[in-house]
Amino acid sequence: MTPSETFSGGCDCKHVRYRMLGTPLFVHCCHCRWCQRETGSAFVMNALIETDRVELLSGEPELVLTPSNSGKGQKIARCPHCRIALWSHYPGGGVIFTFIRVGTLDDPDRFPPDIHIYTMSKQPWVVLPEGVPVMREYYEREKYWPKASLERRAALLAKQPA
Ligand SMILES: [Zn+2]
Ligand SMILES: [Zn+2]
């Protein structure tokens, strides 16, 4: 793998630093109540990427099992010192996929949402831009992901032991 670009990020206290090797597969903006509670905000932005494209530069995040809407829980990687949430792993994708919290990137402006999900609980003041898919709940990956991302996903799954 020769990623053309890397994108670095980290926590508030700078103990954990990481970089993404290449661009994300897809960027979710999730408006569900769980994400609202976890961020204390109106939504969360997650950049989905293969875990083998997330390189830890310093520190060791702690994986905290956190309840989730599905009931299966998600693992949130937090800095052991400042406790900032850097990324998550969801049961659906397993640990081979990482959901980077876009706000922890040094240049979070680089990755605006590719899709808005769970807008059934969107806070009413949030006005969504034209031209970005809006889902009341979740969505069908094959319909919305770019072809290159679907191929990267398939390549990663093919590498996993049966
Ligand atoms: Zn920290
Ligand atoms: Zn959510």
C-alpha cells in the first residue's frame, strides 16, 4: 500500500497522536441521540477507514466498551490521560474498520460528511446542505459509497482469515 497522502490527528493533551494513511472510505455525519449524548453536541462526524491505515505515532489509546443503540456496544478509543475519544470500532464492521472522529484530525475541514444518517433525531436548528444524501435512519452501502471505497472494503474483507 502506498498512500499518496496522510492526515494526522490526536487528543487534547497530545499523548495520543495518529495518522490516517490515505483518505477515508466514507464520512458519516450521525444525528442519532446516542451520538448526540456521546459528543454533547448535535451530531458526530466519523471518517470510516481500514484499521490497517491508522498508524499510531505516539501513546496508546484505551478501548472503552460503551453501550450503543444496537445493544451490542461499541469500542471507543480514548486517550488514557485526557480521555478524548479519538475513534470507535462498531460490532458491524469489527476492529478491522475504524471510525475516526473527524474533529480529532489536525485539519478536520478536509473531510465534510458524505452522508447524513439518523436524521429522524436531527436537532431542528441544524440545516443540512443541498447535494449530500440525507437518511432518516441508516443506508445501503452499495448505493452510496464510491466504487473505489467498495473495492477497498472488499479487498480488506478478502484478506481476513475465514
Ligand atoms: Zn490526551
Ligand atoms: Zn449515531
